[in-house]
Amino acid sequence: MPASPDDPPALPPPERRIFVNRTLNLRSIRAVGFDMDYTLVHYRVEIWERHAYERARATLERRGWPVGDLAFDAEFVILGLIIDLELGNLVKASRFGYVTRAFHGTSLIDFEHQRELYSRTLVDLSEPRWVFLNTLFSLSEALLFAQCVDLLDRGLLQPGTSYSELYKVVRGAVDRTHAEGALKAEIAANPERFVVPDPELAPTLRDLRHAGKKLMLVTNSEWSYTRAMMSHVLDAALPSGTSWRQLFDLCVVSARKPDFFLGQSPAFEIVSDDGLLRPKTEPMRWEKAYVGGNARELERDLDLSAEEILYVGDHLYSDVHVSKDLLRWRTALIVRGLEREVAAVESFREKQMELSVAMAEKERLEHAQCALRIALLRAEATGAAPEENFHAKQSGLRARLAELDQRIAPLASEAGELANSRWGLMMRSGIDKSYLARQLERYADAYTSRVSNLLAYTPFVYLRAPRVSLPHDENPVGSE
Ligand SMILES: [Mg+2]
């Protein structure tokens, strides 16, 4: 059929779509702020994290820890897991905080033992016991911690060390790696090795400018690194003679998020390309670059109201939680792993249908079994004769249920291993939403795998939240 003039261009494939928790009309957004690392600049996680891991491991080795044989494993940890500092475990929890899968060190805890450990314990991030892995930067830290838990259990580290003390040392080693700057210097010198190119990023940002939006960069990275990375990902794709600096109306580096959203830190103006600073003596202005500062000052000085600002970042806490909670900015979370997750869900779609049909049949048969059983008890209580063929019916149902379970088990276990064989999907915990999914729906108005997914939607899109389903939307048990 020929395309009609009002047919819109095709939307991206499912894994590149924008998903919406709260309706967001992009036309009412005046300024779009972006985080840099893992938002505008996507690193090859495997290479970056392996480097961070190796450096932190070397730090521990220098302390005399027997970590020489430990090896990096990019698949061991996924975003959204939670470290249990009390027990030395890594857990995945449902949206209510129920633990649905757990590892002690690097070993899976079997279901019975897991139930013993956690049947009375809910994950609650306000307690210091739990550490939420809410950024890709925490993957190497969690792996190294799990491996060190194994060493501690085998008596190879200082006896009497608690898991919580162990975590502090591992965390310190990883933090040092990030703070030292050696890794960043290596990346800045060799960005094409570390950065995944995205040819659609520059056109996406330019479209936002064409539509009159102000673009802001608010990053925790320092000026020299920011310059090197932004220039690497954007300059070659811009018209000659222009650079990323002309694309962004405002830059804030060394922002110290989440403090940027929480506090009153003063800003310094960057007055030269090599990063010379002077104290800010007048209000923040467009076309300037700053070090530090804070979000309230930015709103006031640039005359922006909260609902006119969209902030896009990859860190669930530092980027979207605080900006949403305290300032009510509109928020979008970048979750690169969604591409793998959505593709895995898509490829399992037919089997998921099969599983759902089998589960519905199981519920129906169980209901028949319950009805038969209560009919027998009622008859016994009144001295009446049991239902005709009671035993035949009962054993028939039992056999059908056993046969059904045999079909369900492999499908259910395959569903639990989608995208990652140890942990399954990031966003689901069994049939429920995961803890990560709950945090995400609470603080991110929208989420998507990369900034450039907006290109196909245009800067004028009205992103509407879908109607959500509730348990009572489904047919009740036993209905046709
Ligand atoms: Mg980031």
C-alpha cells in the first residue's frame, strides 16, 4: 500500500523505544540537561570495568591480599542488584524488597537456604546494611567484593574481618581507581578504544537546538576530561568550524552530584579553554561554563521553572532520584542494558505465551482439585456419600497437573535466565517488577537505552504513559 502523507516515519525497533512512566510533553520543556558519562558518552563496559577492576585488584594486592588469581567477569553482576553487607551476599529483590535470588560470595544460595535467610527481612535502602548497585560503575566493585567474600570465608584474609569492613576496603580501592585519574587519562588519550560511537547523537542534539531548546551539560567529570570526551563524541559530526561548545548553552563540570541537587555549593566560572577559574560574581549565564554550583541557583539565574527542565542521566540516585524528589525536574533515565533486555524479552515472546497459557491451565486444574476436596470434606461432615468417581477424578487431575508442571518447569527456568544466566532480567523479579524497576518508575518520568533514541521521536513528541494493568484487570481464577 502506498504511504499516505499523514503516515509518520517508522518508530525505532522495540529495544530503542522510549518508555514512559509519567506523561511528558517535550514541547513544554525549555532546557534539557545531560549527564556525560554513560549518558552522552557510552563506554565499552567490559573494557572500562575490566580496567577499573584490574587497578583496584592491584591496589589490594599491594596490601598483601591474595587476589592475584582473581579474574574479571563482566556477566557476574547486573545493574540493580543489592549488596547485603551483613551477610556478604549479593541479592536481587522484588519491588516490595523481597529477596528473590541471592549469591553468597560467588556461589548461588539455594532456594531453601535463601528463604531461611530472608523470609523475615525486606531490603530497605534507608538501612546501612544494603548497597544498591545503581550505576554501571559499581559492577567491578560488586564482583571484587563477592570474590573477596570467598577469600575471607576460606580463611585467606584477616580473620575476624566483617563483610562490612571488607566492603569498605574494596570500595576504597575502587574509589581510588576512579579518583587517581590515571584511568581517565588513559581513556582521554585513547577514547576510540573505550567509547562506543553513536552517529545519531549529534543529529539528536542538533534537533533539540533547532526546536529552540537550551542544552545543558551537568557532569561530575572535571573540565579537561569533559572537553576531551565531548569533543571526541561530537566534534567530527558537527558542521566544520563548530565544536560541541556551540551545541551546549551551558556547561557545569565537577558538579558533585548528588550535592549539586541537594546543596548550596558555590560556582566558579571557567574563563579559558585550559580551565582557568574565577569566582562567580554575577548570575549564571547561558554560553558560559562553570565548575560546581547548584541546581537552585541554576533555576533562579537562568529563569527556568522545574517543569521546564528535563534532566537526562544514567545514575538512578545522583541523576534522577534527587532531581525529581527535591526539585521536581522532569527526568529521563538512560539504561543501556535495556537493549539486551528488551531483545531477550522479544525473543522469548512465543514461549512466554505458552508459559502463560500453561499457568492459566494450572490455575484452572488446581481450582477443580480444591473444589473436589472441599466437596469430599463437606460430604464426610454430613455423612453423605462422596462424589461419584471421586478418586478417579482426583488422580486424573493429579496426573494432568504433573504433566503440566513438566511443561512449565523448563519454560519458567528459561524465563528466569533471560539476558543473564545468573540473575535474569534487570527489571523483573520472577513475575513481579524488580526493585530496580520500582525505583525507576518512581523517579524517572521516562527511560530509554540511549539519548539518540529521541531522534526518531523528534523534540515535539508527546510521550504518553500507557494505561497500567492492575491485578483485578485479569479474569479471576476459574472463570472462562
Ligand atoms: Mg553518568
